[in-house]
Amino acid sequence: MSKYNELSKKIIEGAGGTNNIKVVNHCATRLRLTVSDIERVKQEELKQLKGVMGVVNRGNELQVIIGTDVANVYSSVLQVGEFSETQAKQAAAVELVDGEEQNKNKKNPFAVIVDFISGTFVPVLPVLVAAGLVAAVLNIAVTFFGLSDTSGTYTVLTAINNAGFFFLPIFIGYSAARKLSINPLMGMYLGAILVHSSINNAEGLNFLGITIPQVTYSTSVIPIILGVLFMSVVDKGWNKVIPKEIKFFAQPLLTILIVTPITLIVLGPLGNFIGTYIASGLNFVNAELGWLSVGLIGALTPLLVMTGTNQALFPLVFASMADNGYDAFVMSGMLAANVAIGSAALAMTLLKKDKDTKAMSLSAGITGVMGITEPAIFGVLIRFRAALIGAITGGLVGGIFAGIVFLKQYAVVSPGIAAIPTFIPTDGSGLSANFWYSLVTIVLAAIVSFAGTIIASKSGKFKS
């Protein structure tokens, strides 16, 4: 870990020192630091550090883009800054104290919404990625190795896959509550109530004589989000009026007794209605705009990632998955985009002579075509306009093809070469045309992006 210590020291200094850092966290490629005073952060100095691909500011959260080495840098930052694991992991505990101060710094409503969506869905992604890839492994085992659907192995793998999606309201409940600065276990509790066998898709229920609509909550996301949003209002309201002597037991009791029936009677059905119409809306867009809509996703993904607004697409994906069992809009377009982004970075390894640039482009390019694009976007595309042009062009062409053939992804996994098995249908039908279409999309996006980057660079119009 010592080789990361120097970088960690400089990151801590650039973030305003240890006394300015409240929370240390990370996702797939970014070191996430919640700071007390964003004005003390030296963003330009951080951007110049070797090993840092970019810096993004989200309210009081400083996101330092590291790439695939982020886990090692995270551990080093904990060690160098003497941050405890408890402090690092229990971000909610810090946010609970400073949530109001942090919210004051987020005045842009759109930025607040995107930040909430990102903070809610990103922590859940490892569960969904694991569950989705297990489904892919299961498909391969059945299709190519003759695994029987009556075997114990099949049963266990199916349970691993299903649990990741069936209990999604519990996971979302936890992360949404944490993001809203209330006890995350209360959010998890509400999610567990929704998927309980006596509630989930139950008919003939009522509460105090009021009919409870029959709703399937397993795999859903919008009902629990609405429920936790309401819970945050109720919980914070009780926190102000309940005497501290009885707050420990009275606050959670009164909160859950109020939130649960309102969620079951009003918010849950409303969320289910919204989710259904989002899925219908996506189907309508695909039907009316067809290949163009997917092509636009493929072309615009690099720009969405740069601004962080790609996170706002998560609810669309989950709504489509819950309603259709697949997504043929966002994920299909992003397959073309991710491969195009990685290919553009790989093209720069041929165009640049500087060893550091070549090494970074090679590493970022490989991870990009596999499905993790932030190193390529912030390390290559932002620096070299030719690569950005190539990536946009390749994503557009690959996305148009994916839209024409109505390419479907059957699991929520970052699209790329590593996610190819998730384009195999989950009905056991084997390698259908959809699988081969995914390969054609990858090849098409890669070739167009690679060639487009070289042509744009050689033209002299898009040199950095």
C-alpha cells in the first residue's frame, strides 16, 4: 500500500486536510470525499496529480476520479489520514449531523435530484452487478454445459440471482434513507415490509377499513423511494418534538406506524403507477423514434458521464427491467457507447508518443471496452478532442444498429465486453439472435470509434 501513500497525502492536502474531510468512500472508479468546506478544496492542484484523472464537485462531495486503482487509494487514504473504517463506512452518521448544512449548498434543484438518484442507486450497484452476472453464468451453464434445472446447483444459483432483484426495495430503502440523512435501517425496514409475503401482491387487504391496493413490490424501486422520502419528513418532524427521554423508542415506533399505511395505501400504488408508465413511455419512445433514440444514448453517454447526469437514467432502467424483464433503450445504447469510449482511448495509444499518455490510454481503453468508462472519459476523452469525436461517432453508429435490431439486455450490469452473457435471454432459449446482435454492436462501435479517432486526429481540426 506504500506506493499509494504519496498520492493519498496529496489528495488529503488538496481536499483541505484531514480536519476538512468528514466522510471517505468510493465507488467503482471514484474516491468520494464529503468535506466540511468546499471552498478549502484545491481542485486545480488535485487535477494535476499523477494518478488522478479528474475531479468532480457535487455539493459538498468531492469526487476524485482514480480509475480501477480506487480501492487501493481508498485504503491508503484511510491509513494516511488515520480515518477509521467506522468513520469511512458510516457516512450516514455524519450526514445525519450535517445534512441540513449540506443541503443548503445544493441550490440547483436538478443537481439535487441527480445527487439523490446517484447516492441512492450507486451503493446498490454491486449487488445488482453480482446478481446479473450470476444470471449470465447460469445461462451459460444451462446452454453450453447442460446444467439441469432440477439440480441443486441450479437452485442455489437461481436463488443468488433472484435475491438480488426480489429484495431490491430493501437495498434501495437502506441507501435512500442514508442519503436523506435518516437511520438507514428504518429505510431497510420499510423495504422489508413491502416485500413481506403478507403484503407483496396480496389481495383483499385493508387498514382501519381503508382498502390497500394490490401491488407487487418485489424488484420495484419507485414505491420504496417515495416511502422513504415521506419517512424522512416524518422522522425529522418527530425528532424535533419528541422529548429526548423517550426518543429512542418513540421516534422509530411512531415513524413506522405512520409511514407504513400511507405507503401501502397511497405512495406504493402511486410509485407502481409511475414505474409502469415510465416503462410504457420508454416503449413508446422506442416505437416512435426507434433506432434514433438508442443511437442518441450511444452518442451522448460520454457527455452524460462528464456531467454526472447519466445517474438520472437508473430509474428508467429499473422501471423497464421490472415491467419487461429487459432494457432495450438505455443499456443497449450504453453498450455501444462504452465500447466506443474504450476504443477511442485505445486509438490514442497509437497516436501519442508520450509513454505516460500511452500507458494511461491503454489501461483506460481496456477497462472502457469491458464496461468501466470513467478512466477513459476523464483521462483521455476530456484531454483529446479527437478521441471524444471518435467515441461519440462510434456510440452513435453502434447505438443506431442496436436500436434497429431492438437489442435487449437482461440484467443491470455495466454494458461492455464483460457483460456479453447478459444479452443471452433468461428463458433458457440459448444463443438467440439477440446475443449475436450484441456482438455486432460491439464490433461496429469499436471499429467506427477507433477509425473516427484516428481520422479526427490526422485531420488536424481536433488536436488538443
